[in-house]
Amino acid sequence: MRFGPWYPLGEARDHAPAAEGVLQLRLAAGLLDYPRGKSAMVHYEHAGDVRAAALAWAKAHGAAGIVCRHLIEDDGATTPAALCAKLVDEFARRFGAVPRFPGRTAGSGDAGDPDTPP
């Protein structure tokens, strides 16, 4: 699997594909505290339309200070949904919580749905 380069979330309309894939979002600068370390990652998502998902996330949370990238090549051994679940699981095991948007408490919600209540 291979992800493309990071780009500002505000430019997702120009870079993200209107196709199924996996999306990653992180802080452009700085790190967030997690129970077992620090990371800039704030969100992973599997979407039927990566562009629409990126735009919806930006509308809901804002695009300032967030960069985005998406899956550009997979190994064919797993589905995009399974890959996303694996990334979230690996992140949670390493950092002790799922990725979260700044201002949310560590471990609240679901990395695939930032609006899921704790």
C-alpha cells in the first residue's frame, strides 16, 4: 500500500479522488498528546468517495492547520475498509487511543466517524 503526498485539506477538491479509498488527516504542525505518546494524526477514514469525505470533514471541523493524503496504491491483499480498520487498530495499540481532532478527549468517538459520541 502507498499513500500520496500530504496536501492542505483546503485543497482536497483539487487532489482527492472522487473514488473509494482511505483518507488520513493530521495536524500540519505540532503534536497531540495521546495516552502512550504524541502524534499529529487526527483522523483515518474509509470512504466510497474520498473527495466528498475530505470536503465533509473540512466543512464539519474546518480545514485550517490540517493536511490530508489518500491511498494511491494498494497491494490488492485487503479491501480499503479493512486497511482503514487495520490502521486505526495499529494506531490505538501504539498510542492508547484512536486518532482524534484537537479539542476532543483521547479515546472518545470513532476514528472513522468523528461525530460518534463517546
